[in-house]
Amino acid sequence: MIGRNEPCWCGSGKKWKKCHYPDSGAPQIQVTPQLAQEYLRKYQIIIKTPEQIDGIRTSGKLAAQILTETCQKAQAGVTTQELNDFAHKLHEEAGAIPACLHYGTPPFPKSICTSLNDVICHGIPNDIPLKEGDILNIDVTCILNGYYGDCSMMVTIGEISPEKQLVVDVAYECLMRSVAILKPGVLISEIGKTIQSYASSHKCGTVDQFVGHGVGLDFHEGPQIPHCYNSIDIPIVPGMTFTIEPMINAGVKQAYVDADDEWTAYTKDGKPSAQWEHTLVITNDGHEILTPWERQK
Ligand code: MF3
Ligand code: CO
Ligand code: CO
């Protein structure tokens, strides 16, 4: 954490409080080639050009569209494998590649993630039909013309328990409240503070074993975006593109990963978990959501 009276991180030589200190009426942050180089070297953050942002916007829009249509298919009796096949076909029709397919080690076996009830994230589509009372996260990442857009939403199947409704609603609020604070000069650590303070005020656990991430030219770029309290005091600047994707648990925050498939992450106490995700870009005066989905009902 730098002090208010220390030199500003932008290299102006002025005190931080007189320069880019949040809400100081500071001059707009100019992303010079020097600043971009500094961010790459110090933090592995790729600040995007306007052309790259256009590409990520187009990919993000497609990801949000595929996500929306796939969520509309989710109902009792439908399997997550069927949702996977439907989403895969939409990628193909749009000339896009599903980024999840064969990603990582061991290679992720499907085209989307489907995380059901006590699955926190990275659930693998299978042949079990959805049933009344289920909550499901669907996570779509597409690659279009080489650019990545990453987003997810929750769907609820019929009547769900009050505990599940709470965690779905709290996770949604955590995402939207943390998106709302984004503008140049805000510290990455303020995102997690916004999320965890809201989640804990509703007695929900905030998962800290998985994080949001830079995205756009690659699936997972720097920086990491923790959703819990942290001390990553890097000011966000225009041209940064990253996800926020809080995973909120009705019970304890701890996750464990399935030893057989090495992907599926479950809550330790078996209680439900919920997650929503957007890809964002920081603009001169705030932010833009690059994955414009709308919450259903
Ligand atoms: N889409 C997920 C994210 O938000 C990552 C899924 S990786 C996969 O970062 F391999 F499981 F698909
Ligand atoms: Co993501
Ligand atoms: Co995702």
C-alpha cells in the first residue's frame, strides 16, 4: 500500500494524493507507452489497444448471447450434456471456438462449465437430468478472431430452497456492486473488499481458492482478481480487461477438487454455491461490461 504523500505510481513525481488518488478530482489517467510497459513488466497486465478492445467486445457479446440462449434451455429433465452440445453448436455457427474444450491439464473434456448446487466451479457436463430445486451455473468462454470473452450466470429450476435463493442473490449483488466501483485509479483490492464485506454481511462464505483474471488476448492473463480481502494495491487503468466472477457459498468458503476428474470444485460442507461472471474493460471515465447478459426473472 502506498501512502497518500508518497510519489504517485504514474511517475509524475507528484504526491499520490495530488495526482491519481481516487476521488481527488485527478486529471484523467493517460495510458502512455511507458505506463503500458510498466504494467506488463511489473504486473504482467496487458493494457489493450482500442482495436483489441473492439475484438474482445465482439467476442464478449457472442459469449453473452450463447450464455443467454443456453440458460433459456435449462429446465427440469434436460441434461447438462444437452446444454453443452447446444452451446457447442452455437459457437460453431458463429465461427467461434469454445475456450474450455481441451483447456488445461488434464484437458477439460467439454465446451462449457456446468456447476450444480454444491459445485463451486469447473463442473463437467454429464447425462444427469436437471430437476426441480436445482441451481446451476453455466460458464461460457468463446474465442472469436483470437479474442476471448468470458461470462457466466445462474439458472434456477422450479422452486428452490431459501438457502439456495439467498446464495444466488448474494452472489449476483457481489458481482454488480463490485462492477459499479470500477474506474481508473481504483485499487484491485477494493473489488474483493466490496465482495467479501457484502457476502459476510449475509453470513455467506467467499471462495478464495479461485479468482477472477485478466482476459482478452488469452484465457487467463494477469492480474489475478481475488474476490476476498487482499492487498493487491494495483490501480486499475484504462484499457485493462479482466473478469470478476465471485463464487459465494451458503456455508464455509473452503473448496475441494474432485480427485478423479481433477476439475470439479465442491464446497467442503456440501452447502450450495453460486457464481456470476462478467468480462469488463476500464474506460477513461469508468468501465464497460463486455459480456452484456441480463439476469432472467
Ligand atoms: N470460464 C472459467 C473462468 O471463468 C474457466 C473454465 S476453465 C475450464 O475462468 F477448463 F474449466 F473450462
Ligand atoms: Co473467468
Ligand atoms: Co468463466
